[in-house]
Amino acid sequence: MQGVLTGFAVIAVVIGVGYLIGVRRYLGDNGREVLTKLAFHVATPALLFTTLARADLSVVLSSRLLITAVSTAAAAGAFVALALVRRWDIGRTTIGALCSSYVNAGNLGIPIAVYVLGDASLVAPVLLFQQLVMTPIALTVLDLSRPGERLPLWRQVTTPLRNPVGASSLCGVLVAAVGIRIPGPVLDPLVLIGNMSVPAVLLAFGISLRGSVLPGRGPDRLAVLFSAGVKSVGMPAAAWALGAGVFGLHGAALLDVVVTSALPAAQNLFTYASRYQVAERLARESILLSTVLSVPVLVTIAALLG
């Protein structure tokens, strides 16, 4: 339980610093945009490449990955179903589906895995699935749905390879699969650049909160409340049902999959929304609300299954 609170405290402090930067305008009027572009085009690709290049790909064969995939698909599918009924556009639907299913496995999942689960590697299946499957698919949809001239077929097919986030993830997996050992003088600068990703994303998110209203009160109220509710309650419930009822998990193994599924929506989703200029308010408010809701949810899960 202490690990849950510690992880959230770290995140809250950095977001608070970003909010202060926004209020005092230390970075000017374009500070958030600069941090967002830095994270999307430079820091996050470096972080994903260095992380995946050193990952143990054997986790892709684990039952945890299958539970993650099914519960993620169920959460995202629930939002897509609502979006079809409400006839929302592709951009809002994509961002909302991500906010309903894409967990903060990096900057929040790792400390919680260390303090609550006792092993940081336990978030690896979630991290790999999100970076190898969810992110390329979602960013490809956002790329192809942008207004303008229709891209030729070859450019549509290669969209994930031309996106810095998707390309870096695929390159990292290729390095890990082949077993290439990257020399320190080459890897160390990439690690240093990648270390900027999480602070840049959190600071940009904090800056965006300046002047914003409480989540779930604007025109995106239904989408925000639904996505945050699915992310905070629906997805961990689905993971628990699959883990206990289908795969027969119990004890620490069951706690692992439920805790990782109950993590809030990742802050880098706001980076994607800002980069493509779609559903930014939905992303910001859903992330904030799911982060607040996940505190009592994670504490309850730790108390019941820990």
C-alpha cells in the first residue's frame, strides 16, 4: 500500500511543478508544445528503443500478456461501442479508447511494481503489448484519419514505420530478438535522452492544467466519465475475472495482473492527442480523473489480494 502512495506522490509532485511553470509562464506561451514535441519526436522514441532493446522477449509467451491483451481489448471495445452509438469522430474515438485501456506502465507502473509487487519486470508484458501493438495501431489510425490528401497504399502500410514512436519500438524489439549487444558509447547517450521523456510528458501535462476546469464538466463529460470509469474499474475487473476464472491464477500472480490493469491512463496519451490536435481536453481530463480514481482502487486491490 505504501508503494501505491509513493508512486502517486512522485507523479503528483512533477505535475505540480509543471502547473507552476504554466501559471508563472516560465517557458512562455509555447512551453507545452515544445515539451510535447520533444517527448514525441526525440525523448520517448529513445526511451522505448533502449527499454525494448534490453527486454526479455520471452514474456510475450506468458499468460499475463494474454490477460492484458484481452482485458485491454474489452476496455477499448467498450468505448468504441459507445462512440459508434454517439457517432463520435475517429480522432475522439481513438483517444477515448486509449484512455479507457492504455495503462501508465512506465513512470507509475514501475515504482508500484517495485513497492507493491516486489519486481519491476512484472510490468514488462503490459509495456511490450502497449508499445508493440496498441501504440502503432492507434497512431496509424490517427495518421490515416488526418484531413488532407489521401495517402497512397504503400504510405498507408508503412505508416507505423514512419512514426517515431512506432519505429523506435520495432527497432528495439528487432535488436532484442537478434541479440545484438549495443556498445556503451552508443547506448548511453540514448539512455540519457530517453530519461527526458517521463519528466517532459508530466511537465507538459501539468502546464496544460493551467486554467482548466474540474474534469467531467464540459462538452466531453460523457466521454471523460465513461473512459475513466472503464479504465479504473472495468479493466481491472475484467483482468480479475480472466485471471481467476479462466487461467486459475491466485495469490501474487493474480495480484500482479489486477494491479497492472488498474493503473491509470498514461500521461503520454495527452502527448499523442496534442501531437495530432484531436480530443486534447478529453485526454487531459480522462487521465486526471482516472489517476485520482486509481488511488482508492489500487489500495483496495492491494488490501484484498495482497
